[in-house]
Amino acid sequence: QVQLVESGGGLVQPGGSLRLSCAISRTFFTINAMGWYRQAPGKQRELVATITSGGSTNVADSVKGRFTISRDNAKKTVYLQMNGLKPEDTAVYYCNVDSPAWASPVWGQGTQVTVSS
């Protein structure tokens, strides 16, 4: 069974930076889109950023200019560089990965990001 291993969350002060990583446990699958979503308490899960296998990105307006998504196709890993963090960025961040070999996209377990002074 494929698993996504997320890391990089934590507590940071406003204006700080964090880098999230998400690695696929089994790397022999062809991977299409990879992305990050987040869910704050009492709110619906929302898209943060996605990236295609060709490197095209889609970034939410709320984080545009502050967050950057990237991927290493050889390592089957997707990253989210988060700069200029704000308290409203506090949420559980989930990795999402899609492959033509799977019936549906796979979700990571989530990593907590807390922005607070």
C-alpha cells in the first residue's frame, strides 16, 4: 500500500518560514499531479498549491508570493516552502498525490503548522 510521509511542520512566529516535505513510500509508480491542501479548525479543507509532472503550478491567492511548491521527480517528493507565515496560515497541511495506477489520489496523514507569537 502506498503511503505518503510528510515532515516539516511545527510552531513558528509570524513572519517566519517552514518547509514541508512529502515523500512517496514506493517510488516505482508514475506520478501525475502533487499538491498541498490545508484545513484549519472549523473550516473546510482548501487547496494551497499543486504542481504537475511537467512543473506547472497552481497556487491559492491567499498564499501567492509567500509559498512555493516544487517537486523532485527522481525522489518522488513534493515540497512546500512557506515564507512570511501569518497566524491565518495555521492549519493541518495535507499532501495529495495522484497516479494513473491508482483508483483515486492518495492523502498524507497531515502535519500541523502553527503560526503564533
